[in-house]
Amino acid sequence: MADLKVGVIGTGFIGPAHVEALRRLGIEVVAVAGPRSDSVAEKAARMHIDKYYATAEALIADPEVNVVHITSPNHVHHPQAKATLLAGKHVVCEKPLAMTSAESSELVKLAKEKKLVNAVNFNMRFYPLSHQARQLVQSGEIGEVYIVQGSYLQDWLLLPTDWNWRLEPQFSGEMRAVADIGSHWLDLTTFITGLHIEAVFADFATFLKTRQKPTQPVETFTGKLQTNLEYVEQPIHTEDYATVMLRYSNGARGVMTVAQVCAGRKNRPYYEIDGAKSAIAWDGERPNELWINHRERPNELLLKDPALLSPEARQFTSYPGGHNEGFPDTFKQLYTAVYRYIEAGDFNALPDFPTFEDGDRALRVGEAIFRSAKEGCWVDID
Ligand code: SOE
């Protein structure tokens, strides 16, 4: 991968996670771009990256850059991904891919026309046990899937003084918890089951109708660390909470609850998939454990150990049993798949990572969820 040079747009919480993961694979990050020229210089220096830009456009135009990672706020994902593709460069874009399915379908089409690699950063697929769960379900070991249930809970937006750009629709879009973390849960369970969501029924709630916006910028998750800030009261219209009922293509049913106001849940995706023969369950706070549950014999607890995993799961595992792999490792494993695909250069081969098509589908599901929450009815997925 020597000739691949990467530029990363965004130097907040997730941007550095992309940089770190790429470096663990020996992939060179030659430039970063940030929204505020003062902090991007400091962030670049902290990451030992020589080149930095005050605008995404300048980074995309850099002739040395041939792959762009987009980790900026949601509202600029579409224009930055479009500019990257038009510049003839491969792109890895954080979720959600765009603000609307009209934008995301344009990106799918353009990437196909340009024959450029395109990925959406649904990194949770790359916990080793996510691939193991997929193999268990899709090989029929738990039988026909009846129920897909679970939640994704956090607490970093619990307090009225917790603030982030995700609370502002002009940056995040018309939804918050569903777009930010619901998209992960829906992509992960779709990846594992192979089932497509056909219809949704959603209930939203905004418990904090107003919040205190700090008078200076605050990065994701860092609000908990800051004190002595000055605040301005802001009205809030996006959802703190959502529960979504799901109907799947095989007649299975599901339910997902997402919220970022759940004290003590720091970052906890959870699913249980119940089949005709057995069930599986996974807790993101214990990502190296997978429960395999039975009716007529003792339940099993599978600990992440490459020696016990399927070949599909083993290829995305780097450490032996008992050496836990977590959140940062999922970025490394995702990029292992993406950059292996770029290196192979066969753009007709089926990608083994989430692409813009997955990002586009996620937006169509999100738009149906938003409509259902507004209209109070079942909504079919377009
Ligand atoms: C905040 O909810 C956040 O950083 C998400 O935006 C990420 O996608 C998730 O992986 C962790 O939490």
C-alpha cells in the first residue's frame, strides 16, 4: 500500500481515530483539514502530520492525496464526498453518508461511474464477533430469524449543559440519536442477519426541550471534561430518545431503542437475535463475548479467540484469545478490508466492507423512521 497517501477531513473526536487506525496498517496520512485553522495546526502537530489545510477543498485538491477520509459534521459529507469523487479519489465517509437519500443516491451513482472505492464507516461490523455472529446466523445455526431486538444507549447528552453540533439540525440533520447511533445498530443487525427492513413504526421523545449551548465550540464527548463555560439557552427539536418497531423481509420482527440520555451507559450497543433453533446476544460493553443461547441445552459464552472463529471472522482478528480487541481495532479492521480492495483494483469484485450503497439504504430507512415518528403510523421503506 506504499503509494496510497491519505488525507483526513476533520480533527475532532473521530478524525484522529481514523489516522491512528491507518497508521497501524502502515498507510501514510499526509494531510488533515479542520474547520478552524488555529486548532487544525495544533491537531496536525499533535498527530505528527506535516500538511494541514483550513478547508476540505484544499485537502481534496492536494495532488499527493489519493484517498480521502471524511469525518466532518453530517451536513458537509455529501459535498465533500462528491468533490472527492470528482477529483478521482477514493473515499471513506463517516456515517451518515449524507443528509438525504437524494444526496446519497447521487453519490452511489457517481462512485459507480468513476469506478472509485467508496466506503461508509460502519465500523461496528468489524468487531470480530460481529462477523462470527453473521456466520452463525447466515449458516442457519440459529434457525430462521424471528426477532431482532436491542438498543444503543449513551449518556454524554444527559445534562442540559451537554452540547454538541449533533444537537443543531443545520449540522446534524432532522434526526439526532437515530442518525448518529441508530444507524450503527441498524447497519450491524442488517449485516448480521442479511435481512432487509421493509417497514418501520417509530416513537420519538425530546425530554430536554431546551439546552445550554456553550459560547465556545465543544468536541464530541469532551463536554463532560469542561468546566467554567458560559452558556446561552437554545430550544431543542431533535430526539433524545427513539424506539422503532421493525418488519423484515422474511416476516421477522424487531425493535430498537436509541438514546443518549441514559446515565451510566457510556457507549453501549446491544442486540439479541432470536431464531427457531437458538439465539445469540452481544453487549458492546463486553465486545469480546458472544452469548449463544439454547432451549434444550446449556447456553454458551464464546470468547473472542481466532482459533474458535469462522474463517470470515478470523481474518478480522489480530490478537489471540484473551487479548481483547475493541473500538479502535474496528477502524483498523475496516480499513484492512477497504485498502486491500483498493490494492486489488478489481472494482467489479463484491466489497467485504460497507459501501455507499449501504449508506444510501441507511438513509432511506432513516427517512422512513422520521416520517413514521411524525405521522404516527407504519411506513414502508422506499
Ligand atoms: C457519538 O454518539 C459517537 O461518536 C458516534 O458518532 C460514533 O459513530 C460512535 O461510534 C460513538 O459515539
